[in-house]
Amino acid sequence: MPYSEYRPELMGSATLEPSGPVEAGSYQSFTLVYTAGRFGIDDTGSLKIGFRFATDFGPVQFDDPEAQGYTTVEASNGATLDCRWEFKRNIRPWSRSLYIGINKHFLAPGDTITIRFGDNRLGSPGIRVQTYCESAFEFRVLTDVIATYDYVALPESPKIAVVPGPGVSWLAVLPTLVRTGEPFKLKIKSVDAWGNPSDQMDDALSLSVEGAQINGVPAIANCRRGDFAVTIDDLTLSEVGDAEIVVRSADGDVLCGSNPIRAIDDAQAEADVHFWADTHGQSNETLGTNSARDYFIFGRDKAFVDIIGHQGNDFQITGSFWKHLNELTAEFDKPGEFVCIPGYEWSANTAVGGDRNVHYRHEGETIHRSSHAQIADPTDMVDEESDAHTADELFEKLSGKDCVVAAHVGGRYADITIAHDEALEAAVEVHSAWGTFEWIVWDAFDKGYRVGIVGNSDGHKGRPGADFPGASFFGSQGGLTCFIAPRLDRDAVFNAMRRRHHYATTGNRMLIDVSVDTPSDATLFLTNPPGQGSETRATRRLQMGDVASVTDDEVTLNVEVNGSAPIERLDVFRGRELIETVRPYAPSDLGRRIRLTMEGAEYRGRSRTTTWDGSLNISGNHIARAEMFNNWNLDRGIRSETETSLIWKAVTTGNTTGIDLWLDDAQSGEISIETAHSSPSIKIADIGIEDSVFDAGGLGRMLKLYRLPDAPTDQRIAKSFPITVAKQGDTPIFIRVTQVDGHKAWTTPIYLFQQG
């Protein structure tokens, strides 16, 4: 890393108490003692205690001795210390740091600085440990002993293990689409309050099947302390149909239900089935948490994904780490069991293209970096001729290679309007832990691109496939992509990527089937862009992602959804145009439940977070119950509640959060809302099944009020829609599904165009 490496063994030492494992998200008091080394520290010299970019440790504060995070810093010789808690004032990945400046004095060799994080001597509850697990959470000590602001890291900085707490909820995962007679697995885990898989549970779980009969399900599954998951092998569905598994406690209380599973006829040996993926995240060798090996193990064994990719920032991937990543993907890739994809994140500034995910089908390919900005090893500079500083250069260097590219929105969002390659860039990422970004799909439509829609975590917390934002600036749960393919191996997965046979979710596993029927034969193009020599075939049924020319003015869209929770609405789009919204309930089913949603972002870039802290008041009615959904930070949510008022804290980063109210009376009174961005008032009787929308500026930023059934239960929608095909240009047809629990899904469009 680009810190000075001058004589670190002479720069002092540091100890930490306590040093044993601590529970994620718990409040603790830590005492770090730095002892000055051979040089001491000169007047105006300084220390920094650095923490990784993604961490939500802290925050540190110096003003309120009774509040969380209260921190004191003392010099053994009485030197005046200037202390500041800073973000992005230190070289990444150690972006968060406590700065300690020595003023009006100096430290001699052997003098000490004692830092008490979460000093509880005057009433502070302590400082909160980061909310996710890490085998070696480091308090990295950086020294500026000569007062040059040129920091040297100590050879050894204090480290602790951050471990999960007890489980507070359960999750059962099945595949969503299988063939009859083919074996599959049920996987069950318990997660703590911050979403970490817990190994502290010791329970006998009762299992039952609802719907089609699943063969091989035991009556009892034992979850033993020390295990992070329960796996039940060799289950089968012998008949076509849908099913789910309900998990109960020994006392009979329902702990969770699995996602839905569907069996299709096994006579179709090459029929497509579903495989779930998170192909975008990184480990601590770049900007993430825990090792790359831990990353792959978590995705496979704790998140239960079928397909995974590692996407470290290219300007931090050294030649040796690139070689190691390729060795790991080759080791973990097991056709038929687990697909592991080599690749990297091309991490250029937005002005020259923005972030792209490069997925290679084979190991041993060249990494075309956007820069070598944080690669200090001079032996890696020999690769600079292979760099691609702009997106156009990237596509040029990748031309002819066996790879697939996806555009994504993270810190540096991809600007696909200034660079795109139809043959290489097969998808855009609509959702990740950074938020939700439908605008990148609209950009693609405006430019006439044919892209798939994916969701991934872009996880930095070592939890690929099951990433939660914790208490940091990340705004949402990480997403997933469901790939539709005949088998689980790289060849089949890359074919699905290239043909855009997939859909994206916000992290749930709803089952979706979308197709288009044409009255006359359509010409399906097996490659994109269609052109002379393209492989084609005639068909009258198209699946999501297909590109086809048609002679018909109207086609039929067939949609079937089986949600992982009750469905709120299904939206049908023809390009940007919302042409129909379907709800599995009617106005007559509505009752006392009113939903307030807050959504959108400040703008497209890195500081997109919108703060929705606010309040509401009810006049002429009373609140019987209130619940928040899509709130991933336990520090946020409803902070105060009375019969007529609420106060809450919330953020969005392009995604949606909100509050449900169950009122004493369905029609009486008025509701008034106060937020920094919109403060509407509306009569409760005027709130109905359709959205009452209140613009709040920003990027897609708005408040909505509408009504739901008091306790919706319908998880299924099956419906067909007539769709008119445009005479000129593409007709992209896709759906967006919203569940009552706040989760969403987007299908990749089917792209139709009329034959000229």
C-alpha cells in the first residue's frame, strides 16, 4: 500500500484490551495503548487509528460522556492532543480513522498515548462493534513520528475477532425451479439481529410440506450449536407443481417458510431450471472484509448461492492477487454443484465510463485495469500497456475474449450513454447494497441498447449472496440474480448471461416465469446484435432476454409469479411505459392499513443517500399499530409512537422504505407528514388503492400513500396481457414485482422488433 515503509520496527507498538472475540453489533469498551518507539513523535506529529472502508464501527465522539462512542485520548506526558474522527481522510481501504495530533509538546521514546474507545467510566454504554463478522478486525495504527504527514504503519496492529450473536430469525432456502425426480437440497440457517448467520443455536426444527409433495423431508431437523446451517440432501419432487417447506420450533411456532419451489416435467432433460447468483463483491485484499477464500466459502455455505463471482477494484488488484484469485476460482468451481467465475471490477471514474464488471469464462486471462492507482509493487507496472483507461479502450481490449461485461452503479456509476458494446456488455445492475437504480435501464432504452437486468450485492462486508448494509451508509440489502439455464456449469451460465436469460431481485427468491407468444413465427436471434450471419431459429414462444423479429402487430405476454411473501403489485412495462398494474386484491379488500413509502436518491453519484427522518400526526383517528419495512439499520426505524403520532429515522439510496399504519377507523381523519423533502397532508378517506404521489425533488425521490388489505396472503399472480409491437425500433417487454415485505424483482426484457 502507498504508505511510507521506512523502518516500521522503530515506530513504536500498540496493545488492545480486551483482545478476545466480541459479538457483532454489541457495545464494548476498548483500551488501545500506543507506546512511542525509537524516534518518539515530534511536535505536530500524529497518529491515525485506521478502520476499513466498509466498517460501521463507532462512530467515535468526544463531547457526550454518557452517549455511545464516547472516546478519550490521553498522553502519558501531558501533551496536548488534537483528536478528530474522519471519513475518507485516509488512504483506502483504511478510509475511516481517528486522527490524533500532538501539539505544544512531543512524545519521547517510551511515552504512551492511551485511547479508550467507548469509555464507560462516566456512563457511556461503550462503542458499537461493527455489525458484521470478521476474523481479524484491525485497529490499524499509522504513525507520523517525524511530523511530515508521511505515515508508517506499525508492523503489527491490534486485532480482534468479531463473531455472530444469537439467532433472532430463520431462513429456509430451496431451489426455485427443478425437474421432477432430480435431487435437490433444503438449507436452513438462523441469523442474528444484523443478518449474520449464527452458530449459537441448538434447536430441533419441525418440518412440514405445503403444496406438491416433496419426497425425503424428515419430520425433524437438528440445528446444533457450532453449525452455521442445516442441510438436508436428496429431496425430490415426483410430480409437477409448486411447494414450500414450513419450519417450526419444537413448540409448534412457525419460524419461517421457505421460498417457493416448482417442479417441471423431467422428460424435458435439457429444460431450463433456476440457479441463484451473486457475481459481484469483494474481499479484504481490495476493499472488502475477510479473505477471498472466506468470501467464496460464505457464498457457498452460508448464503446458499449456486453461482458466485469476485469483483475487486482493479486498481487494487496486484499481479500476485490476480493469480491467487484465478487459483481460487478454479479450486471452488465444481460443475453441477457450484459455479465460481473469475473476473474483476473495471473501476474507472464515471467521466471515462464508470464501473464495469468483467466476467471471464476461463482462468488465466489478462486483467485490463482502469489504472494502477493503488498498486505500489513496481513489478506490476510492466502490465500498464494492457491497461484500459476508458470504457471504449476496455471494450477494444476485450474484443474477441471469452467474457461478459455488466454495467453497475456503485461509488463510480457506469455511464452507458457514453460507452457500450452490444456484443460484450450484456447487462446492467439494477440493484445492489448501494441501492436501486432503475434509471440505468431507462438509459439503455433511450440509447436503443438490448441489455439484461441483474441484481448483486456489490458486498464489502464478507457476506456475498446475503449482504446487509448494517449501520453504514449502504442503503439496502444486496440483490441476487436468478439465471435460467439447463445445468449448473460455466458454459451454461455464460450462455445465459450472453442471451440475458435471467431476472434480478432485491435479495429474495421469488419464482417468476415470463414468456411471449406470437401468432406467427418469430425469428429468434441467438446472438446480439442481430446481423448478417447471426444464428437464428423460428419460434412462437420467447423467454426473458430473447431478441426476436416479428411480423405481428400484437403479441401475448404471459406472466406467472409465486412470491416469497404476499404480492403487493405487478407492473408491466413496454420500454419506459408502464402499461398495466395488477394487484391480487380489489378495492373491496382494503381495510384499515395505510402504507407510506419513501423512495429515491439525491442524485446518481456516490453521495446519493437521502435522509428521510420525519414525523406524522393523525387527527380525528388513532393508530392501532405501526410497522416499518425495508429498514436495515437497527438505529433507524420508528423511534417514538403515540396513538396519534410517529417519529422515525430512515434513509434511501434509490430504493424504497416505508411505514404501515393500521388505524382504528378506516376512513376518519387526516394524516400530516413532515420530512425535509416533502410534507403533505391528506384526508384519510382520500387514500385508496391507487398511489397518492408527492414529489420530493432529487432523483426519483417521492413520498407515496396508498391502502393495502389488513393482512394480505396471496403470493401468486398468473395473467396474460396483449402487447402492441412498435412499428419502428424495439419493443422491450418486462415486469417489475413488488412484495408486501418491500422486496422487488425485475425481469430482463424480451426485445421485439418488426421485420422491415
